[in-house]
Amino acid sequence: MYKDTKSILQQFWGYDDFRGSQKEIIDTVLSGQDVLALMPTGGGKSICYQVPSLAKEGICVVVSPLVALIQDQVAQLKKRNIKAVALTGGIPPDELNNLLDNCLYGNYKFLYLSPERLQQAIVQERIQQMNVNLIAIDEAHCISEWGHDFRPEYRQLNRLIECFPNAVCIALTATATPRVRE
């Protein structure tokens, strides 16, 4: 059973209603279908995975290429009293282990990381122990545009999806040519 998405939006963001295609995207995610969400910059893409994740039990794994974006998203969620963790570079091994424990046992709702961090064996091992309710790929155009040479780890995100065949995947971007969408 899911919590009411409009109530979640009002409780945590203070908005009375969704904008543009947000509600349709959220409903599609909650119906168990994977989604490619194409929305303009500033169009509220993050709400499209944050609200459905809050409506369900478990944790949302968010893969993003930009440390600044990860840190901003986590800071915004924490301001709203939503438990979120960012696994960025420079985290000592013992702190990394503690953060992963928090995700497993501390009722955290969001785990943000880069595609490179996702390739670490300890991260992969610990994520497989989590109750992942949603996989969000932010800046999804990078899979196609950067995945071949600049950020080859993007081409390996399918491993995460294969580990959680029952988790819905939402890919979000503001820019995608028809070829990239495919």
C-alpha cells in the first residue's frame, strides 16, 4: 500500500499540486513501470523520483554524475527531514562503511552516488542487501553521450538494474535526442 503522493508533496515540499507532467510520471513509477522522464531544467525532475520513493517502503538509489548536484539534493532533503546519504569521493573506508550501515539499518530513503562509486565492490555488495524500491538515473543522457569514453561507468549501470529486477527504474534528463532516448 502506498501513501498518498499529494499528501507527501504537501508535507515535505509545501506545494498544493504537481506541475506539468510530474503526476503522470509519478503514477507511472508507482504502477511499476520504468520511465524515461524528459523535462526542462528547473521542471521538477527530482520530485518525480523523490515522492514515489517516499510513498513506498525501502530506499531509492540515485545515480548522478555531478558531485555538486548530489550534495545539493541531499542538503535539500535533509532540510525537509528526509534521511539521505551522499557517497562522494574522499570518504574514508570506515566512514563509507558507516554510511552504508545507515542505509541498511537507519530507515534512510535516498542513497546518492556517482557511477564510479557504484563500481566499488563494497558499495555493490552492501546495496544488494538493501530494500531498493526505486533506481533513479539522473542526467540519463550521459549513458549514451558520455558512456563510451568519458564516463565508461555509465555503460555499466545495467548491473544495478539487474541486481533489483523488481525495482522500478526512472531515467531523468532535460536533453535527449531521439537516438539518445532509444
